[in-house]
Amino acid sequence: MSEHGISNLSREDRVFEPPAELAAQANVTADVYDRAAQDRLGFWADAARRLTWGTDFDEVLDWSSPPFAQWFVGGKLNVAYNCVDRHVEAGHGDKVAIHFVGEPGDTRDLTYAELKDEVSKAANAIEELGVESGDRIAIYMPMIPEAVIAMLASARVGAVHTVVFGGFSSDALASRVEDCEAKLVITADGGYRRGKPSSLKPAVDEALAKLGDASPVENVLVVRRTGEDVPWNGDVDVWWHEVVDESSTDHRFTEFDSEHPLFVMYTSGTTGKPKGILHTSAGYLTQAAYTFWATFDHKDDDVYWCTADVGWITGHSYITYGPTANGATQVLYEGTPDTPHKGRWWEIIADKKVSLFYTAPTAIRTCMKWGEQIPAEHDLSSLRVLGTVGESINPEAYVWYRENIGGGSAPIVDTWWQTETGAHMITPLPGVTAAKPGSAMTAFPGVTAEVVDDAGTPVGNGEGGYLVITEPWPSMLRTIWGDDDRYVETYWSRFKAQGYYFAGDGAKKDDDGAIWLLGRVDDVMNVSGHRLSTTEIESALVSHPKVAEAAVVGAADETTGQAVCAFVILRESAGDGGEDVVAELRNHVGKEIGPIAKPRQVMVVPELPKTRSGKIMRRLLRDVAENREVGDATTLADSSVVDLITAGMSGAKADED
Ligand code: PRX
């Protein structure tokens, strides 16, 4: 084991070369790295000029008062014009922008010309409701085209949107509306979830009631999706079909400064209330658009599908903005992967001939659990590039994804980035990189990532430390909404002397210098003075044939400082576990990583507590492991999971050895 406790993270030694045919026609080739390294700002200026500007910029980057960046200074553009109108003007009005697939099976195709009309009407309608440039709009929607239309309409009029995930509670909505003082809320009566209508509008009413007289909201614009009855407040509520559908398709827009605020996306910090991450116009769009084109090798005839919700940063950069800025055709799906059956995703891919597919490792592991016979029933031969995001992908899931979804040949791009970074930062390029399963590989051209030790000194190959970004990048967050001090403190104080952005993730450079992400630093454990990665132990557990999913936390331990506690979901074929399987799994981890990594406890559980975006809430597991009362579970997708775990875990404890 190395000094950092990171040994042989991958149990998959194969390296997957880019397919020759793809490499021969790839949008970007290996020389792009040199070009960007030699002239980083020139490289980003070229990427920015793929957009259409009203006024050209005269300075690429103003970094005179770090960490407050200004990109493409002096330039003006309209984000929505870049995502929509310019494709129509270029003669692509008949190209499908969105293949919408509703959960109940309804479908709707929107061409770029139709999208332009819809966005223009919505822009006119929201201006009519009194929204002006700089005002905030909260968007609380199911995954329907109007969610994307609302975001683009907001951008078109220069308003600042904050999309609140439709699965969040009215409390979460209220706190976000309050924090950014949203003047307008755009919502729907509801959406479809697991075969049934699921209401949304009542949660908006609750949020507004909670805010009471202090509510900044003047109107609620409501899309009719399910047709269910909704409570109505005639002073505030307005139907989308009454005002938007009646508005003109002719909307005259303004061009805004490069640094005009585009959106605020709330994300949880380590402590305290969610942080409103602010992104601005030109730099954000430049990097979202360029990375979409390069990382997925997007070509005009591709059909792209990202399974994220627009309520998360992935849905912003890689549904609403990146693909449309490139004039892409994409699938927008309302529902879950198992409604009405577990082959729904693969059926959609076959039906729409999806060629670029972007999802999360947790989804892949769920599909693994259901078995490879399910995707095998569908024709997935249209797929040519697969992506993942959100956490490291364990090598077993990677290989399963490649073999069973990618036909054994489609390259996988494991994209590391954050709400804060706005766009891809570390990723393979599908026509360039020989990819190692489990590694995000290399910083994107024009991005300067490093792995440093406690003192901020870059570590050598084969060593681990903290992931930092050493130079500003176009789609970086500009601040935390209303809290510049917290912005400086959270991201720029850890390596203040060096001026590095602290990502909060641990990482390792392998012997070839490839980057392996090791989870949040707060999830890196220290057991008897050895640093252990939760990711590494989870990966070891999941490599066991009986394990479907695993989560590992470091729990306080009198003797060793921290101890490894594992929560596992067994595969259906493994039966219900029992003492034998616990011993077997502990030994397996011991064998895979080293005795120090053997979990003190392995708890066989029916579910893991996940946020609605699919992230495992390790904080809650730590509470369970440390026999504490379980803390705030309001962001859990299903709060009964914690009860299930607490009730089901006793008896599965391993004896200390
Ligand atoms: O820990 C990293 C992990 O997700 C964090 C960012 O979360 P969020 O802001 O919600 O954005 C998720 C979607 C971009 C990071 O600090 N993360 C994201 N992608 C990866 C990852 N960890 C490892 N590998 C990835 N590809």
C-alpha cells in the first residue's frame, strides 16, 4: 500500500484505446492539448468564437482581483439566441431540437424553428408579467419541454433563473426563492412519476404560504401537464397556455455583457444552508458548448440523451445549454428507467437511435442489478459514445456499461466536474484518450488540474492528495449568491498562498499521471494513521459477485481514530446474506486492498439513503454507524430508507478481530 493508502484502485487492468474509426474523424485530436497548453487564453478565445457575438470581446480574462474572474470582457451576446435562433437563421429550423418522451408514452418533437417560437412567446409573456433583466425566476418543473423553454426564455430576457429540482420539498423551494428573491415562479400542475400523476403546484403554494408577507413572488406561471385539479389563487397564478400561447412569436432581445448573471444553482455545502452557485453568460456558455462538442464528439447527425434532470447542473450544462448551443438533437425523458418496465431506457435508445448517451454510475449499477438480459432485448447499435458523471465509476460497472450498452466498442467518457465548475474539467476525449476504467484520466484542454499535498505542492506520479485547479477557467462559478466571503472562504482559502481553487475532492495520479478521483475529502478516512478512500473500498466491495451496491463511511473509533463501516445491498442471486456473507465480504476487502481496509462492520441493507439526484448521503450512514440519532434527512429521495436501514442492520455486524 502506498503512503496514501491507495493501492491498485482498479481491478481491471485493460486500457481501452479509442476506436480507430471514431479517432479518424474525431472533432478534436491529440494536438489540442499542446495548443491549449501553449496558449490557454487563445484556446478559450477560439472556443468562445464558436458562439455568435453581438459585440466582440476585447480581453479574454481579467484576473486582476482574484478570485473574482471576468471572462471575455467587453463582449456582448444573447445566450438564447446562441442556443436557438442562430440555428434557424443558418437554415436548420427543421432539425429536431427535442424529442420529448413523456412517462405515460406521449411524445412531442420540437424543431429548432418551433423551439424559437416557444422561447420567444415565453420571453414575451414573462416580460409582460413584469420580469426585467436581472430579476430572478424560480423554475420548479417536471422534465417536460417547457422546463427547457422557461430556462431559455429567462436567459433571453436577461433574467436569472434558479431551477429547483421537482423532487425537492416546499421547504427547499421556499428557502431558495427567499435567498435569491425570485419575482416569478414557473411550475406545472404536476408531472408523471412511476405511472401516476404527481403534483407540483401545491408545493409552490405551500412555499409561498411559508414565506407569507415576506414572499418576493409576484406571479406563478403554471404549465398544464397532468390536467389534475390544482388550487388556484387568481391574484398570483397564471396559466402558461393562457399567457404564453397567446403571446407573439416575435421577440426582440437585447445582447448582454459577457458577465451578465445567467443562473444560480443551489448545492449543498459541507455545513449550513445550500450555497447559491452563480454562473454568468459568455464564459459559462463557451465551456458548456465546447465541452459538449469535444467530450461527446458531437456531430450534426447525432442523437444525444442525458438522463439527468434539469434541476441539477448536469441538466443545465448538458441538456439546456451545451447541446442546444451546438444545434444538437436530443431526447428529453420525463420518467424513471423502470416505468413501465426495466427496459424503458434501452427501448427509448433503440426507438430514437440515440448515439451519445450520458448517465450516472449509480444508474448503471442499478441496471447491472436488474441483469444484462434486459438491455440485450433492445437494439443499442446506434450508440457510439457513452458518458458518466457524478462519482467515480467502479471498474465493474464501467466494463458492464461498455460491454452491455456500448456493444463492447463504444468509448466511455468519465467526466469529472462540479456545480461550481459549470462544465467538464477532467475527462477522456473519445477519439484521443486510451481510457482506464475508473479514472477520469486527464484535465480537459485549457483546464489546469493538479493533485497537491497539504502544503499545496504537486505530488508525483503514484501519489495522492487534494485536487485543485490552478488557473481560472471560463465556466467557473463567479461567487456564491449574496455571499462573496463564503465564496472566498470555501474555495480559495485552503490553498490561498498558491491561489488554487480547492475542489474538495481527493485524487491520485497513477504511475502514468492519469487522475483517479477518490471521493470528497470529507469522505476520506484515516484509520490508524492510514488514509483510506471510501471509493476504493466501495469499489472492492462491488467487485464481489454477491454485491450490487455499497457505501462506506468512516465512523469514529476509540482505538483507530476512524473505522471503516460498510453498507451493502446484495444482488438478488445472493439471497439474504447472513453472517457468512459478512465474513466473506470483509475478507474480500482485506484481500483486494489490505487488512487495514477491512470494514469493522458490514451491514446488509435493503436500500441506501440517496438524495434525489442519486448521491449516497454518507452523513446519514455515519450517524447510523456511530449510533447517533440520524440527522436532517430532508434531501433524501425516500426518507423511510433510513428507518429500513436502522431496523435491518442489527445482527449483520461482524465480530471485531
Ligand atoms: O466529488 C465529485 C463528484 O461530484 C462532486 C460534484 O457534485 P455536484 O456539484 O453535485 O455535480 C455533479 C455533476 C457534475 C465532485 O466534487 N463527481 C462528479 N463527477 C465525478 C465525481 N467524482 C468522480 N468522478 C466523476 N466523474
